[in-house]
Amino acid sequence: MFSVKFKTTEELPEPSPRLIDQVIGQDEAVRIVLSAVKNKRNVILLGDPGVGKSMIVKAVGEILQDIVDFKPYYVIAKPNLKNMERPIVEVIDGEYKEEKIEIPKVDFKSPNTFYLILVMIAAILLSEYLLRFVPEKYLLAAISITSLIVLIFGFVIILSAIIGSSRSGMGNTYSPADLKPVVLYECKKMPLVRASAYNVTRLLGDVKHCPLGGRPPLGTPPHKRIILGAIHEAHRGILYVDEIKTMPLEVQDYILTALQDKKLPISGRNPNSSGATVETNPIPCDFILIMSGNMDDVYNLRAPLLDRIDYKIVLRNKMDNTLENRNKLLQFIVQEIKNNNLNHLTYEACCEVVRVAQHLAGSKDKLTLRLRLLANILKMANDLAMGKEIEEILGNFDGKDYKPLTGKGKVLIEAKHIREVFERGIYSMEKQVAINYIKNFKRYKLITPNDSPKIGVIYGLAVLGEGGIGDVTKIIVQILDSKNPATHLLNISGDIAKHSITLASALSKKLIANHKLPLPKKDIDLTNKEIYIQFSQSYSKIDGDSATAAVCLAILSALLEIPLKQDFAITGSLDLSGNVLAVGGINEKIEAAKRYGFKRVIIPESNMIDVIEGEGIEIIPVKTLDEIIPLVFEM
Ligand SMILES: Nc1ncnc2c1ncn2[C@@H]1O[C@H](COP(=O)(O)OP(=O)(O)OP(=O)(O)O)[C@@H](O)[C@H]1O
């Protein structure tokens, strides 16, 4: 299985600390991205979820940070004294040092306390006068009124002193602190800035709201409320935007402008905020753009933006099942153990991971590269292996003396843990829904494998849900004499399925008319036959052409009135010449035939390379319809 022998993964070497060495199966993409970024080209990475798009960008960024010449810089924001709503943002080469920033000199006057002293003297004299000359019965009222007046005077003077102290000489409005430039960002090595496409503020920057009106003395001046966007922080480096599917058109336009002009102003994004009136000068943002998303997401991008992306790289979702690649999968397992602090795996568990990778790739000679999914399965298998602890938690939930297990001890992830996660499908919603559907529905399903031969009845195979589970479908064909010859499809919704059944119907009629079948001949007037094809008890959407061979055989059986054996299930597409063509989900389909207890399963010969486990059922590969006929008809 692997080129090294080991009992547990503990014996294997530690993974490389360099991220670039940890990327599995995407060597070509890594090379292209590396060269693209080195030559300052924009790149888009497309592929299935979890195949390593972000990992490649991070790895490339890590490497380039060490080898690319980079000029450090910092970004400051200054007030614009002519128009405070238009603050100035500057990118300055070199490393930031506090004293480099010039604080504008302002003529500051200290608060005048003369009036305060005058008021105090007046208050003393007044109280003296009141005590001596005012009659006793008015004394209290006079003192109260006078103290109130003095208090108000004092308050007004103190307040004006405070406000005065915060005012600058500049039009008597701004203090030096208000005018001090602020450092928005310091960049010492080549930046790799990541932002999600939907996060407009993070991408493009913003100007914060100021509830006090955004003007000193009470409010914060505009230049102190600026937030740089990822687009600006990526200046002289890489801007990595993922989730391109969610990128609003407005953002695409801004990115396009930034790519063209290499600068972009920042303005307040929220129209209800005081930041909305603020706009900076265009701020330099000369970056390499890397975007990523799933294949279909690319259609969400505007053509002019897509045009400016030089490299469009599609990542692989499978690799060949070779010794070299199995070793890489082993390396991946060791990486995941280290990165996620998992328990070690036994040798057999590693072999089981390879089997799961084959299943997820849908073929024996392929291994999946949807490695996040595989990593999740490893994590869940780890948790199952630690199940003893969970049992203890459950058992001791009400108990007082529960002590959690400390340390990882000698827990090992075994093959059974990996198998259990895979078979229970707890890593995939679709698979669980399919499993539950089959579990609940099986008892109502009228499938009688290995029954006596029947006219027009055949068992086809389907896969429920993407990456789901296989199921058996009973196909029944009945023929009626009618003045309106036609083919009617029942319980079939998908267009491809409808077309394939039209093909099956035409092919069967043609074969009967030409008398070319290795079957007893029978003269049939096909001009007055009405054909009904039912996918019995099939309530989910059926699509695809994998039932073509089954339907064709069932029509032949019904028209010629020759019974079909019932000990097999069949899957396979057909062309108009009667060749049997490959189908998807072959392993799930074989598994379903096995589960229902069929003795044989007939599959396209070209799918044989995909079969992972052939035990427990006779698998019959076929190339043409002629080859199938002697196998299935009871003659
Ligand atoms: N090619 C790979 N080599 C090694 N590990 C991988 C690879 N691809 C995925 N992984 C594992 O899966 C995790 C997620 O990968 P990553 O985030 O790069 O996928 P992605 O393609 O960017 O996914 P998405 O499209 O969902 O953002 C990684 O942290 C790593 O554990």
C-alpha cells in the first residue's frame, strides 16, 4: 500500500514546517501560481471546495516573503486644513518612526482665570453686604438667590475655560491633538492580505461614524476615523479574495479601478453615518490580485475584471492511485495529525483512509483531492476513537466525582473508526439524508430480488444525492395495443433520463424490427403499441442516463413477451448502436445491489477500473447490449 512499513503513524517522520511542502497533489498549480506571482500577474484559482486553494496562496505568499525584494512603507492620514472632509492619506517609504510625523504648530492660548477670581471677590463682597444690611427675614432668600447667580456665573466661566483649552489657534476650533497625523498601517514585509469578497468594508476601507458630528472640539476629526481596506493594505504585495461568488458588482468595479489606476480613495460606506461625507485622496494600492472560488462562481465576475486576470487555474479534485500518491496521502495524514493535534493512526487505519479517498474519488484508480473532507473524516474518527471519554462524560454527567481524561494516552485511530465515520456519513448532509431516506423507506419498498423471471420487470440502480448512497429502482414496462402509439414515462423527471428512455424505446423497436436480436423472433406490429415505463416507488428526482440499458431490456421483454431473470440489477447507458457506456457512482450502485441481496450486478465494462470492492456479489462487465441478452432473458 505504502512504500514505508509502520505500525502506527507515530513512527513516520514529522511533516515539513514549510507550507509549500505540505500541499498535496497540486504541484502544477503551485508552480504556476508561484511564477505568476513572482512576475506580478493576477491569478484566479478555481476548483471544488477544500482542494487547497487558500493553502496554495498562503504557501506561495510565505515563500515569496523571503525571496522578493520589498520596500517597507507606512501609511499616515493627515487633516486637510482647507477641507476637513477631504483628509489626506500618504504612503511613505521606510520604517515608521514617531518623530517623523510633523505636528502642525498652532498658536495655543492658555485659559484665562482672571474672570474667575473677579467672580470670587464679588461673591465675598456681596455676602458681606447681605449679612450686614439685609433684614433678617429676607436674609435666607437673598443668600439663596445670590449663590445661584454666582454659581451660574462660575459654571459659565469654567466651561468656557475648558472649551477654550481644547481649542487651537487655527480658527480657534482645533487643538494640536486634533491635527496630529495618525499612522494607519505599517508594512515591514511583503503583505499577503486575505479578504472575503462579500465584506465590502474590509476590502475597500471605510470612515467610521462619529456620534458627536465628526468635528472637534467634541467630535473626532475625519482623518482619525479612516479605516484602510484590504486593497490598500495589500500595496506592494498580494491581495487574496476568496468566495468570489459573493462579490457584489460594485466591489468588482472598485477592484477593477484599483487594478487600473493602482490607487483608490476611501469614503464612508454607510450613507447614514457621518463618515459618508468624508472622502480621502486616491491612496496607492499596487497589488497582485489572487481570487478563488468554485468553478461556477467565475460566471459571477464581470467580463472586464475577468479579462484582467492573467492566469485562470483550475485545481484538480482527484489524483491517480499510484504508490507515489498514496505516500503523499500518508504525508497528508501525518500533517493533519500534527496540525490538528490528533491521535495517531494504525497502519490499517491509513489503508482505510486510502479506501475512503478512492470512494470519494468514485474510482479504484483515483484518490480524492478534496482533502478538507478527508481531514474532517480524520478528525471525526479521532473523536470516535476518544469515544471512551464521551461515554464517561455521559455516564458521569450527574455524578460529582467526574474527572475528564487527561492527556491523549495511547488512544489510536483504527480502521473501524474511519469506516464508521464514512459509513454513517456524518461528514455529509446529503449522505445522511439519503441514508435516512433509505432506512425509513426500505420497509415499504417492493423489491423482490432473485424472484421468478418476470416479463417487463427489471431492477435498475441509482445514487441518491451528491456523494450520497446507492439505491435499487424497480422498472416496470407494460405494453398496450392502441390506436395512438406512444411511449409514456412515469415517475421520471429529469430531462436526460427522459431522452435516454426515448433512445431505449427507439433502440428496442429498431432491434425487434430488424430481427437482429439473439432472441426468439416474433412479428410485432409496432405501429399500434403504447408503451408505459414506470420507475416504481421513485419519488425523488431521477435524472441521468444510467438506466437506459435496463429500460431497453424491459421494453424488449414486454414487447417480445420473454421473461427477464430477477437475480440481477443493472446499470449502464446505451448509444444508438447498442454499445454499453460508462456511468457515475458505480461503487455506490454495486453496494446497493449487494445490500438488497441480488446475486449479480451488470455494469459497463468501462466502469470496471472504478470498482473498489468486488466481493459479495458477482459483477458482470458488459460492452454491448447483445452481450447482456443471453445473461438476462429466461429462454
Ligand atoms: N492540496 C492539499 N494538500 C494538503 N492539504 C490540503 C489540500 N487541500 C486541502 N487541504 C486540507 O484542507 C484544508 C482546507 O483547504 P483550503 O482552505 O486551502 O481549501 P480551499 O480549496 O481554499 O476551500 P474553499 O473553496 O472551501 O475555500 C487545509 O487546511 C488542509 O488541511
